[in-house]
Amino acid sequence: MKILFLHEVGYLEKPIFEMHEFPEHLAARGHEVAFADYPETRSHESSAEFGRVIEGRVIGSARLRLFSQRVVAPGIVGRLIAVFLFPFFFYRVLRDFNPDIVVSFAVPTSGWQAAILCKVQRRPLLFRALDVSHKIRRTAFSPLVLLAERIVYKNSTWVSCNNAAMRDYCLKLGAPKERSSVELPVLDLAHFHSCKSERQRMRAKLGIESDATVIVYMGSFFYFSGLDQVIWQLAKVINKPQLVLIGGGEQEVELRKLVTSLKLEDYVMFTGFVGFDELPAYLSISDVAINSMLPSLVSNSALPNKVLQYMASSLPVVSTDLKGLSSLFPSAEGVSLVSSPEEVLEKSISIAADPNLSLMGKANKKLVDETFEMEKSITAFEQLLSQVRSS
């Protein structure tokens, strides 16, 4: 099968997630795979060969073709121009690669046009829904992004969602029930199984006492992360744990200022972004891992990969009670769901002192490995593509 994947971010620049995993695993199974992207920077796409063959980032032996839309200006100006230039780029990609099916992760910059153009050409397009696009960032363009979402959901041949709460959201915005489904993501969770072996070395490297209680958050610092409330709560705690924040993002400057103003520099550590290969080592320092996202439309519809990676690392997890997460793990022994970011910190401190801490982590690893068996997820998605292609 010839499969074209589409996203409006850079394939080579973006941290590894599902947009890399499904294409490369399918390429490794013998499918002819291409990816059309929007690099967001002007670093390589101007001089690069159109449709060049690249090595996989998840599976080094995988090969796929990369078609990059030219970035004509930096920032939002370039992205707005890209909206109007995308149809010409997309027609060229379709003519060159001639896919049997298109799989799109894109919404405002290129997703809505791709859905319409594929419908006109009677070419099957499967949209893969991972999040609520118009709520991801605070922007004046949110109403237009919401409109783009509606167009995508109504005009795609099929809408595949990564969890049940996400599907409910898509149905409300017009996705046909008979042409939508839930397929779990493909995750290389084995990458995180060696977490604990690096514990003492990494604590020494980061200057953390070997017997300190360490609570870790990993991921993007979105405005709905709840981390500001976690830090405020930390200031009220008498016996403070070490809070380690792995990642970065739009809230980082605000969080750093808050830590300084509360005089918590000795208790909150910012590691910055950490490469995928290094994440297990950084997680090894933790006693409890947290997901403090504020319950909202966007967070309730999401399936936070960080939580699954925590579980695969044999870590107990404390999270706010989010629909996408609770629908998947309604009664997991090692996953505690609470109502607010403040409670996330309080519960984490309590669990860190629990003598059954290790057993909770082992239960999490077993549960997540059984739920997200990689070959099973790839096969299910592969079968869905075949079904949509022939429908």
C-alpha cells in the first residue's frame, strides 16, 4: 500500500511522537510511505530535494520519502502564506507520489484543504485525531481553527481517534459516527523499561541527594499544565520534596519567575528539553511522576503520552482526573486520579512515603505493556487503512 502522511509541523524537527511512529513502523512492514510536512524553519527545505528519501527517526532501518512545503517567511506570516500555497504543494505531492490513501494529522494550515481536495479527487483520507486543535494555544485565530476542525471532521473519509473522549468530541463537531473509530497509539514503551538502572548516577549528576523524595513532571509547559498551581502548593508544604520539571514551553518564563518569587530555587529544578534517548535516565530519578493538566476540553479529550511513559518506567502516577485517561485506566492500582493540581502534589507526597511504592510501579508497567502491545496497535491501524482504502 502507498501511504502518504501529512502534518503541518516539521518531521525532522519535532520531538518524536505518533506522527513518526506509525509511518516508520508501516514502512518497516513493507508499505511504501511518504510524509508531507511544513518544517517551520527555513533551515533545510529550500535546498533539499523534493521527495527525498530519509532514514527513520524511530526505526533507523525504515526509509520514507519526505516532501517539505517551502517556508517563505518566518513565524505566523509564513504560516498564513502557507495556508494559501498548500493546495499547489499538495497537488504536486499527489502527482509525484500518487498514494492509495492519505493519513492526516493536520488541521489549520493544511488539514482542511487536504480533506476537501481528497474528497474532490475521491481519494481516501483518514484523519487521525489526537487533540483539540483550537484550544492547544491561546491565539486570536482560535475561531478559524475551530472552523477548520469542523471542515476536517465532516469531509474526511474516516476519523480515527486515540481515545474514546476524543471521539466524543469529534462526533459533536460533525464527524459521522459510522465513519469514526478509536485506535490506540503505537508506543515504543520498551524504551522506558530500563529507567530504574540509572537512578543513582542521574541523581548524582543533577545534584540530588540519594535519599531525597523526587517528584517529576515531563513534557510541554502549556498554559493549562497546572504547574503554576503545583508550585504554589509546594510553597505551603513543610517537608518539601524535590520537584523536577523536564521539558519547556510557553509557560516556562512564568514558572521560573514564580519559583524565584516564592524562594523555591532549592526545591524546583528545570532540566530543559531532554532528547528522547535520554528520557528514561531522567525519569529514573523519580519516586512519583505527575500529570497536573487542568481539566478542560483540550485536556479531557487528550491521552497524555507522558502518563503512559511514566507507567512503562515502573513509576506510580498521580494525575488530574481527565476523561481520556480515566476511560482507559478507571481503576489502575498505580494511577491516582485527583481533582486539582494542588491535590496532585499532596497525593504525590503521600504516595512517595507508601511502603508499597515499588509494587504500584510494577503494576503500572504490567498494565500499560498489556494495553499498548505495539505490534497489536500497528496491525489494527494497518487493517483500518486497508478498510478505508477499499470503502
